[in-house]
Amino acid sequence: MRLSGQNLKCVRGGREVFSGLDVSATASEALAVTGPNGAGKTSLLRVLAGLLVPAEGSIALEGGDAELSLPEQAHYLGHRDALKPALSVAENLSFWREFLGGKTEDAGRCLAAVGLDHAAHLPAAYLSAGQRRRLSIARLLSVRRPVWLLDEPTSALDAAGQALFVALMRDHLASGGLIVAATHLPLGIEARDLRMGAPA
Amino acid sequence: MSALAALIRRDIRIALRVGGGALIGVLFFLTVTVLMPFAVGPDLALLSRLGPAILWLGALLASLLTLDRLFTADHEDGSLDLIAMSRTPLELACAAKALAHWIAAGLPLIVATPVLGLLLNLDGTATLAVAATLLAGTPALTFTGMIGAALAVTLHRGGLLLAVLVLPLSIPVLIFGVAASQAAISGPLPFGTPFSILCALSLASLVIGPFAAAASLRHGLD
């Protein structure tokens, strides 16, 4: 499996964020996108996730499911956690598990894997920022998707949470997945570095 | 299909919990209708003549009031990104969200109509006629209102804009809804004529609404 983007150009609000950017990642490989604030790391991830249309360039995923597009085979972990405060932890997770579909894992086991099984019946409104992040990570585990697009995945996580997430990323890579992560902190796994320039 | 069922279940569940939109719509409907007899005065004949129009106006405003959160909440917490990326076509997801909204916020208005009809001196037939026209017409209000909700998704406090955007689309529904109720109460038009047009408006909006909403959401995501 190989994810590649060629000659990508992104324009937001009339301002060019980046142009002529080539991205590639193969199976079992992690790509760490680094760069100063405003360099376009989040924009790049959103372009790859199909949420922003690139002004130029093309994106392709070779070796995936030919019936599905790249966004349909990807998990996107953004700044916002996509949780509903009115629903409980278990309800939030099982909604995404049913809605995203495909190959799913047992919800209870995913909650246990991120250390939230004791809070399954608590409304998500009462979770701390780190717990919310853990619940979002449980979403990545509950539905099997080969491509993970992660935006500052370890923000708000404590040391134990970061170690846990590093282990989960290792498992994902070992099972043939690929990861593109925008980050300021070291990811904790071997990753190829894609350095984005200063804001234009 | 299970994805759509999950979306509908989730939206209804959120609407019915504390802070959800379902109760707010009914309470607003109740407020408008209860205040009206005090404003119009104790003229029973006048009240029963105005009754269907008052109930329709109340239902229309109540549905506008709750519609502005239809996509905004999902946009703010990032759920809309994941819904747009998923294997479910965005058009179907929009239709499912609108259906869930109608079940949670539209149906209670129709259930409340017989009680509120008493306050407006409407007899059994008249109340039944208004309830029937609301049942046929409120889906049109929800599905056309969804287009405005999708256009206003990136704006903070887009509620008023939503009302202005949706106004021209909801006027035909209001006209034929009230006309059908009046026809059932006092004639001279047969009930079937305006009621059929009302049903046609609902069916057309069921088709057009999801496509228009999905197109404007795709444009608005960034």
C-alpha cells in the first residue's frame, strides 16, 4: 500500500498555504509532518482526508481497496474530538463504530485499551481533555482503517497516555497500516520527517 | 443502512436529553399559542377563524427555532468532518439527520396541536384538519429548512440568517397548509385540493433538500 500526493497546492482564504508539495508514505511507515505554526500541517492532513480540495495536484492510494476512496479508508483524528457531551462514553464510541462500519472491534475492549473502561457510563461532558483524546483514540481502534491521519495526536495526553498511544501506533504499523501525523513533539516511533516551510 | 439507523438513533437521543432541542420547540409553540388569545381578545368567532393560521405560524416558527442547530453542533465538535469522510453518501446522512430532527422536534408539535386547539376554540374536526395538515406539511418545513441550516453552518449565530434564507421556501407550505385547514373547516374549496399540493411540496422537498444541503456542506467544509 502506498499513499502519494504530488505537486499539492493549497489555498485558503485567498492565501497560498503551500505549493509544489510531494507527500508519500508506504505500508508500515509513519510520516511525521513538522513545521512552525501556520506552515500548513493541518491543511495538508485535511487535503489528504478529502475535507479540503487542493488547488493543484493529485492524491492517490495504491494497493488499498479499489472500491473505496482514500477518505473512506482513513481515520482522521483532528483537533476537535467529535464527541457529544450529552451521550455517555460507551454511546459515543458505539455510534462511531456503527456509523463508520466496515471491520469493527469489540467496543468494550477498545475502551479498555485506552484505559476508559471504568468510565463507560459517564456522560462525555464530564471527561477531561486527556480523557476525551483517549476516547477519540478508541475510535481509531474500534473500526479497522489502514490509513491514520493524525493532527497533534498526543496533545493533552499524560505520560502514560503517550506511551500507550506509541504502542498502539506500533501495532497499527506492524499490521501493515500507515500513519501521517502532524506534530510538534517527537512521535516516539521511527518516522520519516516531512518538514514544511515557514508561512509565506 | 445500519450507519443511517445509528445516525438517526444518536440524533434523537441527543434531542431528547437535557439541553436537546426537542422540548424547546414544543415550549415555544405552546408560548405563542397561549399568548395569542390574550392578544386577540375574547371574541370566540374571531379566534376560531384565526386558529389554523395561529397554529401553523407557531409550528413554522418553532421548527425554524430548532433547525439552526441541525448541522452547527456537528460542525463545531468535528463530527461533520467524519460524517463527510465516511462511506455513507453525505446526501443520505443529511436526509437521516433531517428525519431524526422531524421525529424529535416535528412530531411533538403535531401531538400538542389538539391541546392547543382547545385554547383557540377549535372544534374536533377543525383540530383534526390542522393536525393532518401539520403532519403532511412539517416534513417540508424541516427538509427545506435543512438547506438554510447547511448554508449557515460556518457562521456563528446563524439562526436569524437561517430564518431569512428559508422564509421564501416556507411561504408556499404555509399558504397551502392554512388553506387546507380552512377548507376543511368552512369550505368552499374541497379539502383535497390544497392538501394534495401540500403533500406534493413535502415530497419535492424530501428529494431536493438532502442534495442541496449536502452540496452546500461540501462547499462550506474547510
